[in-house]
Amino acid sequence: MDTSETKEIFFNRAEVEKAEHINCDNCFDPVVFMLKDKEHEFSIGLETILKCLFFAVEKGDLPKLPSSWLKQVHQYYRTTLANEEDICYYDYEYYNKK
């Protein structure tokens, strides 16, 4: 990708204009975000957002997540998105409280 193409993509950020919770029988994700950039309106699913989050954690751009959080996300959304060892830590305090 040349630099002008990269700049165009980088500066065409999507923004959340309005948020609301609706039930969608035709959606493949439990949560879908409707976004708009300078030229398009589009949707992105929660699973894609989680993949982006996990990628950032794996690359060291965000801190690791508590394993209890990842377990709750997996139970609630039935995800199989990441190698747990790469993105989470075992949160002893959470498990010792149980």
C-alpha cells in the first residue's frame, strides 16, 4: 500500500453517531454496531470488535485481560477467539473469592 492510500484509509475513521439496543433476528452477532465514516454506513459485529481487542493485547498495545473476564465473555457469547495464554492472566483474587 502506498502512503497516499494509507493516509486516506487512516484518516477515514468510523464514528458512532447514535447508539441504541435493538433485537435483530437476521444478525449473526449478539451485538452489532452501526458505524459511519466519511463515505459509508456499515455495521461491525461484537465478535470482530473482540478480535481487534485481542489482537491489540497479543501485540502488547493493551494490557492482558483477567482470565475471569475472558471466561465470562466466552460463556455469554460462546466465543473461541483467542489463545488465552497470549491475552489473559490468571486473576487469583477473583477465583479465591469464590
